[in-house]
Amino acid sequence: MAVRDTLEFLLHDWLRVAELASRPRFSDHSRETFDAVLDTCERIAREKFAPFNRLVDTEEPRFDGEKVIQPAATKAAWDAYAESGMLTAAQDHAMGGMQLPYVVESAANVFFAKASISIGGSILTVGNANLLMAHGTTLQKQVFAANEFNGRFSGTMCLSEPQAGSSLSDITTRAVPDGGDFSQDPLGPRYRLRGNKMWISAGEHELTENIIHLVLAKIPGPDGQLVPGVKGISLFIVPKKLVDTEGRLTGERNDVALAGLNHKLGWRGTTNTLLNFGEGKFPVRGQGGGLDGAGAGAIGYLVGQPGEGLRCMFHMMNEARIGIGMAATALGLAGYEAALDYARNRPQGRPVGPAGKDPSQPQVRIIEHADIKRMLLAQKAYSEGALALILYCARLVDEQHTGTPEAADEARLLLEVLTPIAKSWPSEFCLEANSLAIQVHGGYGYTRDFPVEQYWRDNRLNMIHEGTHGIQAADLLGRKVTMEGGRGLKLLAGRIDATIARALHQPGLAAHANALAQALQQVGATTKAAWASGDPRDALANAVPYMQAFGHLVLAWLWLDQLLAQPGHEGRQRATHYFFHYELPRIDAWLRVVASRDRTCADMPEDAF
Ligand SMILES: Cc1cc2nc3c(=O)[nH]c(=O)nc-3n(C[C@H](O)[C@H](O)[C@H](O)COP(=O)(O)OP(=O)(O)OC[C@H]3O[C@@H](n4cnc5c(N)ncnc54)[C@H](O)[C@@H]3O)c2cc1C
């Protein structure tokens, strides 16, 4: 089934997104306008993204000492995306936006991500600008966010440092007030930043007039020491080139220098950088007037209040994480499509009949072998299932923003629980789908003559960034399922129960409904058992198997729920059967170690390795 057809089913038949048009925010929209957005994005992705996916992989970005060089197609893709209006799609009309529901925006972005995940760095720019819309001053929105939405500037998120990735409380980038009048700057309280930021995606390039870095840094206390923990972290806008209050470049280069490009396994169409802030490579406005007698320093404008940096950054976290899940999903879909095409055309082997094989018969196409069908069905179940998960969560984001107060609150809590799954489940299982796509291609899959090895390499990132797999799992079991007295988990259980109740009355679905009910009960009981000793060291020792089982429960639910929306659809029926017969039973093994608080891994002495 083509991705467009799957998207149409999910958006319209399953999630009924056209009903959103009855809400004031979306009143200019209808199914026709949603379809028009999908049409445009599908076309641009086909013309400007897909043909260059291999090129951006083989022609990795390089630095000539002055500039980063990338293929011309990268700039053409950025420009086409910006001109499509997708950077600003969800914004208010007053900001030049379309007030498009997030769920439709996410669906439209699948086309780009599937065509070439790394050629466009738009996800970061939109995230950066959205954050400024939520926490910036009016002028910060006009000068920085508006110019990101119109494509003049691009944005980054600078959290990680060489020594601080998962543990952001240990960042050491410092920000000190810039002169006696630091608080009077119209662009926001002005600071001087010094430190190193590692892994910064799209941190340097020539695609846009300017790059707006959003940087986490610590403001030293009166004793000159950095405040330990996340409470000391603040957020700053650090433009690569300084701008005036009209957003015009002043001609001054800020002190942000590229220390080097990282050479990555995949995702090579986007630069990845180590950035030095304030080391004096581009001294700006003479000596920095830092109160600690600082010399050079990159100029940065405070966003929100001091000490609130991580809170501001995490405000947009749900959407950022759903975006990563969407990227993983799109790569899973791309691999599935390639594997399906290959399997339909590759003749190899003969079927085994009751009397064995008949060598006088012509070979069959590999899609006729049961094992190839198994691998294709797994890819379909993983990637189309992940797509349903992502759009379900995106629809919850719209509910959170435009629903009644009760519905919005429910959506918020459901998102708390589902976001770690939306980020992690596709990152793990759509990566597995890409591995199976390589397997379907046999030896050819292992070469650059076919696209599937690149999909796998590109996808391998998703379990690492935006909170690693392990960190997501600890968040789910350590915080999300217990927060607010476990209300999020109860809400989710209520939705799963509703699907079970409907499926019990559908011919042929009662067995799945019962299996889902049992899985739900098992996950609930295991959550309690994991926390029975009250010691997080016991509970979290097996957080990843818990997250895997939880994700499989959610995916089984979503497959069954989709089937209820269109019971006779054979492809979905078969994928649902596959999921219930081959995948859901795996949760037994995952949950067993969690429920028994198995300490095999946790207690392994280091010198026994
Ligand atoms: C291609 C790429 C692009 C990126 N883009 C950006 C970007 O634009 N901006 C940005 O700020 N960052 C970015 N990152 C950084 C990314 O978010 C970090 O790599 C990630 O947070 C992990 O940090 P780390 O690499 O320091 O690994 P570490 O934090 O050292 O983790 C190493 C391993 O230890 C595990 N671990 C760590 N702490 C714990 C714990 N408490 N309990 C259990 N296990 C633990 C982790 O799960 C992981 O498996 C990017 C990274 C890459 C590779």
C-alpha cells in the first residue's frame, strides 16, 4: 500500500482529522485544504529530496577552513521546503502561518523524511522557532522566530557538550552579564557565553543568511561558581551573525566558531558540529564586559528567566520526540517499500512441495517464499504501526492545544506516557525493519547499489539522540507511569479497554481482544511489581525491557483499533494477525525480568566482564 494511501486512511478514516475544522483555530481548513498540503509536500519531496538522497550521503559536508561545502541540491531542498510554507505551517495567520493542525503537518513531513531524512534540517529550525514563540519576548519572536519561519535564518539546539550528553546538569558553558547595561538590550538581557557544544546538528552551513543557536549555559552565582544541577541552567539566543532590532545583519560576526565537523555513520546531508563559543576566534564588540573580567565571549540574549533554561527547552520536548519517532518511521517505510519492490522482482529458488523441490521448474520470485513474507510483514507491521502511533500522538498534541479543558488535560497526560514510546519504539523497531529490508535484498542489500543500507545507517541515530533509549526507558518507568498517582497509565488503560470492548463483538477479533486484555493486565501488574521494593535501583534495572513490552502493548492496541475503523482491509488484517501472533507474545519474556526485579545485569561485577 502506498504511503499516501496509508496516510489518508490514518488521517481521515481512523483519526477523523477533518472534524478539527469545526474548531475556531482550524476553521479555514477542510479535507480539501489538508489534501492540498499533502499533494504539495509529496511533489516537492519527490522532486527536490528523493533524487538527492544518495548524493548527500556520498558527498559528506566538508570544511575548507572558511566555509562548509555541501552539494547544491541541499540548498535547493532547503529553499523548496521554505517556499512551500511548511516551516510556518502550524503558526498563526498573523505570523504568516496556515494554522495547520500538527497532525496534518506531521503527516505531510513524512514525505520529506522518507525521501531524504538528512537533506533538510527543518525539524530543528521549526523546534527552535516554536520554543521562542512559547518563551521569547515579542521582539525575540519578531527578530529571530519570524525569520526562521520565513527561511531566512535556520536554527539549532545546543544542549550537549563533549563531557555532558545524557546528564545535562553537568554542562559547563558559562554565561556572564555583558557590561553594566546588560539588562537593557532590546533583544533581551545580554550575556557573554564561553564553552564548547558537541554534536550540534546544522551548527554551521551556508544554507541560510544566519544561524540562530539556542544554547543552554549556566550563569555563575555571586561566588563565581556554577550552580550544580539543572536548576542553574539558562537558555540563550546566540546568533552566528549579530542582528539589529529589525532582524537585519549588522555586519558583525558573533564569536561562535566551528571547531570541526563530525563524520557520521549516516544522516550525512545535515552537518554535525563541534562549536566553540567565546574562544576569541571572532572577537566581537571589543572585550566582553563580563563581570568576571572576561575577555572574548559570544553574545547571547537570555530567553525566559535565569535558571529556567531546561524547563523552556523541554516545553517543546514532546513534539521534538514525536518528530524523531516520525523520522525513524519514515525510514522504516522507505526500507519496506524498497524491500517489497525487490522481492517482487528477484527470481531465486523454487518452492518446496510435498515431494521436495522440482529443479525443472522455473525459479519463483522471492516474495513467494514464506520467510521473505515474514520479513516483509514484520516491516509492514513495524513501520505502518509506528506511523499510526506517531499520528495518534500528533493528534493528541492538537487536542492538548485546542480541546476542551478536560480533553486537553487528558491529552497532556496521555502524551506524557506515550511520548517516550513514540520516540523509542520506532527508533528500535523501524531500525529492525531496515535490517530486515537489507536481509530481503541478500548480498545486494549490503552494497551501495541499493538504498537500504543507507536507510539503516540513517536510522541508527534515532536510538541515540533526543534522549537515548536507556534514558527514555528510565523516564517511562521511573516517572511517567507513576506521575500524578499513575493517572496517565490509567487513562491509557481506559482507551485500550474501550478498543477491547469494541473488538470483542467483531467477528474474528475476539481472540486479539482477549490477548490485548491480558497484555494490558500484565503490564499493569508488572509496573506495580517493578516498584514493589520502592527502590528505583530495582525498578529501573530493567527499564528497557519494560519499555519494549509497553511499546508492543501500545502497538498491538493501535493495530486492533485501526482494524475496527476498516474491518475488511486485508493488508491491515494480516499485519494485525502478524503483530498478535509473532510480536505480542514477546512481552512475556521482557516483563518477566522486570516483574521479578531481576538483578543479573545490575549486579554484574565489572571485573567479571
Ligand atoms: C548525529 C547526532 C546529532 C545530534 N544532534 C544534537 C543537537 O543538535 N543538539 C544537541 O544538543 N545534541 C545533539 N546530539 C547529542 C545527543 O543528544 C547525545 O549524543 C545523547 O544525548 C547522548 O549523549 P552522549 O553522546 O554524551 O552519550 P552518554 O550520555 O555518555 O551515553 C552513553 C551511554 O550511556 C547510557 N547512559 C548515560 N547515562 C545513563 C544513566 N544515567 N543510566 C543509564 N544509562 C545511561 C546512555 O543511554 C548511552 O547508551 C546529537 C548526537 C548525534 C550522534
